[in-house]
Amino acid sequence: MPNPIVKSRVRILRPREYEQLREGAKTLDNRTRLDALLLSGVRYVEAQRLQIHPDWLDGKFVHLPEFAERKVKRRQKERWIRLSSRGVTLLPHFFDKPSLPDWKTWSENLERWAKRGGLDPIGLSAKMSRKTWESWLVASYPERVLEVFLSQGHTETTALQHYLNLPFTESDKNAMFDWTSGWEK
């Protein structure tokens, strides 16, 4: 089994590891919220705001208006986040689920679910789903990295430093495509 991928103290999951975490989450509500965070690639605080604004979902995109993101160093005032086919199908169900808890509680939940699913909890936090998703998109669509970076709200420099050249196997990349399929359309 390959070593865990940890960048800047945040874990980037391989698809097999994500499935273990998902299994440990047990309930449909928890899995839906976990999947929504992965498949949207939004920051945790953005997901909390998105959950109370279903009108931000616009077909194959999530539109984050200027007030949705309050990150001080942001480069983009608003963002259009492209969704995969799975994301388009799943995200409408996210709005019917219980509200996301505070950041600390979510991180504690991730650790508990990881242990339940037989996954080492090292590096799991609320940032994990976003970093995992961007890594999967870059691995799945290397010819479209600029679109990935813009969708995720990163500069080229930031994204290149964090998301390229990760040690994913061919098996990992094949499994990622089950999640990322349809993103390019």
C-alpha cells in the first residue's frame, strides 16, 4: 500500500482511501455532505454558505458571488465552479441535509470516520476534500489545468506548487475518473 500523500499537513486522498473514509461516515446524510464537499471543491466556509443558498447551483456550475468568499488574499471576486457528472447529480441533495457543523467538529468527524473505515487519520481536516478534488482533477485532466485552477480559485503558481506531480498510480487515476467524469464538458 502506498504511503499517504500529505502536503502542507493536509492529506490528499487516493480514491481507495476516500471510499474507506466514506464507508466510515456510515449515514446517507454524512456521506452526502462529504461527497458534496469533495465534488464541489469549495472551501469549508464556502460550503456552509452554499448550503443555505441553493440558488448558487446553476446546472453544471456553482456560482460563488463576491460575498460567498471572504478570503482576504483572494484573486477572483467571484467564481464559477464546474461540476462533474456526479457532482451535478449529488449537489441538489446537499441542500436537504443537516447543516455542516463548525470546522473543528467536522475535522473530528473525519478522524472518527477514518478510524471506523480502517484509514489512517493523519492529515485529515476540513481542507482535505478541496485539496483532494483539485488533485484528482489535475490528474484526470492535465491538459486543462488552467481551467481547474480558475474553477478552484487558485493562481497558477499556487496550484502548480501543490497539485502537480503527485504520486498517483494508474489504478488511482482510473478510479478518479469515476468521480471526475463529465467535468470537462
